[in-house]
Amino acid sequence: MLLRTAFDALTALIEAAPMPMWYRGPDLRLLMVNSAYVRAVEGRDSEDVVARGLELVEGAGLGGPLANAAIARDTGEPQTAAMPATIGGARRMLRLHDVPLPTGGVAGFAIDIEEFEQLRGGLKRFGEAQRAMLDRLSAGVAQFAPDRTLAFCNQPFQRMFAMKNEWLADRPEFDRVLDRMREANRLPEVRDYPTWKAERREWFIEPDAVEETWTVASVHLRVVAQPLPEGGLLLIFEDRTQQFELQREHDEMQQVRTATLESLAEAVAVFGKGRLQLWNRKFRQVWGFEDSFLDGHPQIGQLVKAAGSRLTNPDRAEVLGDLIRMAAKDRQTRGSSVAFADGRHFEITAVPLPDGNALVTMLDTTDHHRAERALRDRNEALVAADRVKTAFVANMSYELRTPLTSIKGFTEMLHGGFAGKLTKNAVEYTEAILVSVDRLSALVDDVLDLTQSEGAPLEKVPVDLELAANAAAEAIAPLAKDKKIELVVEDTGTAGSVTGDLRRLRQVIEHLLRHAVASTPENGRVLLHLDGNRKVARVIVSDNGPGMSAEAVSRAFDSFAQHGISRNGERALALGMPLARQFVEAHGGRIELISEPGEGTLVTVELPR
């Protein structure tokens, strides 16, 4: 009765099992199957499945389910095999277990391992993809199994530590790999290598990753040891030599930049993100800021507020803030000047830098301002002195006219015999006095013209230049005749008329002719040439005299300058040429003198229509 109860319970258990289960007789024919088996082979019931002998796995040949069961029956050892089957219209992978029974039959059951196989296949593909990716990395990677043998290493690892494929194929142990690295001089120099190696062996049991730097023959390696959950170890070797070199170069550049900024004579500061980022010693000295204030990298507004108290006009400090903002935001280079309360002056320039930064430079222009102020004061003094001189010369000229008039009048009376008949010598003396009076009167008139004509309004009327030139030539003709100089007027008929002051234009031509006659020796020649075009009229006076030196040419138009022009063996103060230039320029014209020693002199005047 008890056995019957146990049998029924076992039968119920087999029937309720979710996995297909079966029992074969000694001849390997199916004698019993459970409901899961019936559903798997799509039978009506267990009797139908047994009667028809429906196998869970197709094929009963060599390697099939019956062969697996036969081996179990004959050997008395449980057998396991993975075989594909079609269940519910889907292809599944089953793991079949055949267990021999004392009765000579074989019991069996099947476990669906389809998902497990897919996971294992995916894991395998993932491992292959991971190893392919690790081979493409520039860092060296080595993976050790739980038994501390080398399970994998990528190509960079092999190159980095000079390891051959043949040696790696034996899956060397961790200690052997370190010894191989040491033999190839790829490990850092240590005093106690066994202790050092023992410490690295502890990486396998460390709870967290370990990171350190190895320096080997000028090569810097970043080493990361990551313990694996299954008990292995992953080592990553990253060559950081280039980064170290770049960092070293960057540090050197920082030092050079700092030294350069500190050695500059100009005050320099760099602003970024609305704050003072960098400055040199000169910048701090110019503004007199405390180190603690600058070390706090003040905002632009704070800096402007602190700078205002140091300027002559505190409101001018806003200029500094505006320049920085225009350079940083608007990317514009701008400049301005500020005056400090202690009398210093600086030119401030803001230049845009990359990443929204701005460079501010301050150039000390105090000496320039002082020199400019001194020059301005000196110029004002010279102008005042020139006005005094001009007024004095003008007054003296007026004062000279009265005695000259008296001298001329009395001399003319003597020459006319009003005081009695003069001897021949006396007549010559009076004539010489009259000639000298005329020369002195002309000189006084020139001085008055030179001192009074500057700024004087011109009479603007149409002037026939040909008539004015002929009148001037007639006035100079007696002087030319006295020196036996040929005075020639050459009129092309194109000079026409200009708008200007008739008297001044005539004086221009007279002064040029007088200068040419005075400079030309006896029996010489002076040419007055007139021509013009649609825009200008030209007057050209040339002579075949001894010419002028370069120094004399450069000073020809200077007022009150002696040009070495002789008349009767005496040096004369020539005012005609300065007056001519003054009158020509007052008309908007241009005058030019060309002369070389021994080549004569040519003066060209161009007057606009």
C-alpha cells in the first residue's frame, strides 16, 4: 500500500513537470511520457504518443536520441547531449538527459537551453568584438584569467613590451609576464624587484582599480589595474609621453609668457568672462592696486570703481570698462587716453583675443604730453614774438617814410637849382641821392607789403594776365636797360584772364622780373613767358644768370633772408620772392623755383582760373 502511494506521487510529479519526461524499455521503445512531452510533440495524449512512438527529437540514427539512450543503457552511465527540436513551430535547442535504470530501461528528460545558447553565442560575439576593438586601441591591454594566466593581449601591448606571439601562445602566468617585461627593460627601475612584483600581484584581489605611472627610458606609461568580477585582472597601459611633453612645453610657455609680461615697459592686463584674469607688475604699479585686490580677480565693474579715484576725472574710468566690453563682446579694437590725478598720462588700447577675452595695454605718454605742452607754449610765444616783430617792422617802415620824403624833396630842390646852380659833381651827387632814396623807398614799400598783406582781403575781379604782365615788363624795362640786359616777353596768347587782385598779380610778375634782372650780369637775357590751359594760367620767368646754390634755392622764399644777390658790389636783402609766393598762394596758386649754379634760374607760377 505504501509503495503504491509513493508510485502515485512520483507519477503525479512527473506528470506535472514543465519539462518533457519519458521512460523507455530495454528495447528503447517509449513506454511512458508526461503531458509536457505530449504538448511538445503535439500528440492527443500519452497513449497516442506511445502507440505511435513519436520522438521528441527528429532522427534516430547515429548520434540521435535513441543512440544516446542506447549508450546510457549499455554503459550504465547517464548521458547528456544537446540536440535541436521543433516545438510549437519554433526551432529550439534541447539538452537531453538519458539515465539508465536498474530494470534495464532508460528514463529521460529534456531542458530547453535555447535562450542559454543565444546568450552564450552573444557573449562569444561580444568577446570577439571587444577583442577586435581592443586591438585597434593605441593603449596596450592585457587580460589575465582567474588562474592568473594571460588570456588576451592586444597588438599595442605586444609592441609596447616587445613580446612575440609564440611566447604568448603558451598563456604565460602573471609573474612570468612581469619577468619578461623586466628582461626587455620595459619596467621602471626599482631596488627590491621581488617585493615590487609581490605588491603588483596583489592587484588581483584589490577591491577597486589601481592606477600608477611607470617611467621607462623617457617613456611615461599610465598603468590601470582593474580586478575582474570572475577573479581575473585587466591591465591597461597608456603611453602618456606626448601628454607629458605637451604639459612640460605648456608650463615652459606659461613661464615665458609670465616673464615676458613682467619685462614689458607697458602695463598689460587680460580680461575674460567679465573679470581680470592676468596682469603684469607694471599694471599694478600704474594703478597702485593692492596684490590682494588683484589676486581676487575683480570684476570689470569693481576694477573701474577702484580706478576712478586715481584719475583727474573719476568719470573717465568708465572709458576703461567700455573699451574692455567692446573688445570682448563686439570684437573691436579701440583706444583712448586717461589723465591721472598725479599728472601722468596714459594711452589705453583694448584688443580682442580668442574665446571672448580682451587684452588691455597702457602706454605712458606723460613725457609726450609734457613735450607737446612745452612746444605749444613755445609756439604761442613765437607767434606773439612774430606779431611784435611784424608790428615793429611796420611801425619802423611808416616812420622811415617821412624822412625819406623830406630827403627826396630837398634833394630834388637842390638838383633843380632852387638853392643856386650846382657844380657838375654836386649834380651827380644829388642824382645818386635820389637813386638811393628810390631804392630805399621801394624796400620800405616791400617791407610794408610783407608785414601787412598776410590775411589782407584780395580784390577778386577778372584780371587780363597778358596786360598785367606787359605793364610789369614796362616797369622793369629801365632797370634791364641800365644793365644792358635783353628783356623778352613771349606771349602764346593762351594766358587769358584769371580772377584775382590786379595790383598783387602785377607785383608778383614785377618781383620775379626784378629778381631775374638783379641776378643776371650785363649783356644777359631775361625771358617772360605766358601761356595757359583750361584749368590754369602760367607765368614763367627765366634768366641766363649764374644760377643759385641748393641752399639759396631752399631759402629763396624765406622772409628777410639774404640770398647773396649783389647789386653794385653790395649784398641786398631780397623781399621780392617771399612777397611773390605770398601773393600767389593767396590766389590759390603755386610757385616753383628751379636753379643750379651756372645754369641760370627758372621760376614758374600757376594761377587757377
